[in-house]
Amino acid sequence: MLTAVREILARTLDRAAADIAPGARLADDLGVDSLAMVDVVVSLEERFGIAAPPGASPEDLGLVTVRDVARFVAARSPAGGLP
């Protein structure tokens, strides 16, 4: 799950996945703005068949780091669990 999240972030941010650390903070370290976050969420929803609560901000959901995003997806994904 963490690898997939890093790949989605890398594609959205036009970076190498290897440069995206699990503990990297989305906004502060990676520069993820609200528009990029929408792209990330849509990609995660499509890839994993999950739905983020409408109108909830990343902060509302506790999504501060890359690892937080992976945990969020794992908890809602039918496949579940972090590899």
C-alpha cells in the first residue's frame, strides 16, 4: 500500500517515487497543495475502490504524512492492510 501511495504521489508531483519518504509531510516537505491533493485522492479512489468523506480536508482525516495516507487507504480498501 505504501509503495502504491508513493507511486501516485510521484506521478502527481512529477518526482521519483524513491524520493518520497514514508515520513514526508504532504504539504511541508512535498509541497502538496489543495489541487494536487484532489488529484491524489481521485487516483487513490480509482485505484483502490475507496471513497474519501465528501468535504473533509486532509487535516480533518489526519493525513499529514505519506504513511498517514497509506494507513487511511489500507483501512478503507477491500484488500486492507499495509504490506
